[in-house]
Amino acid sequence: MKLTITINEYPIGWEWLDKVPLEDFTWLIEIFATMTDNTDTYDFATFDKEATNGEPPYPVIEIDRKGLAYFMNDDQGYEPGISMYGHYIACKSLDISSEEEYMNQLTDIKLICNEL
């Protein structure tokens, strides 16, 4: 059995998800799906498909933050969670608000996070 260390009931490395504004999950959940190569990340979000007349990306209206944190921890581990927090901060600094922008600026993000 794998021991999961927690902070405020979140797996360590992913506890920062508790503080992410709901509107940021509209693009962040897409990044997680890309990171994990797994669309199961979308299962932790409720989307408002009517807000965009059925055209993606759909705004997230609710997120199971703890469920997503445990899924990401199981799939990626705690070190990628810490790394992804740095990526999130870099995205906010660079005003990135989509998975496409994230992928287009990934090299810059990694430089900011001192990962290259």
C-alpha cells in the first residue's frame, strides 16, 4: 500500500489546487489531460456547455479539487505536482489562459521554473 502524505487533506505536492480560482480550471484541466495523456481529468470537472453555445472550451463551473489532486498524485506523483505549481505560477505571470498557449510557451515556462 502506497502511503500518501497530505496537507489539509490534499496529497503533498498538489495541495495548491485548493487555492486555484475556479475560472483557471477551464484551461488548467486541459493541461492536466495533456500532461497525463488521460481524459479522466475531465471527470473531476462540471462544465457549462451552454455558456459557449456548445463550442469548447467550456467554462468549468465546479471542480472536485481533492478528487483531482488524488488522481494527479496517483498518476504523476508529488514531484510533478510541485513542478506543475511552478508552471501554474509562470502561466499566471505570462497571462496564459489556454492549453494551446501553454504548449506554445512551454520552453519559456520551463526556463522560468529553472527546469532547462
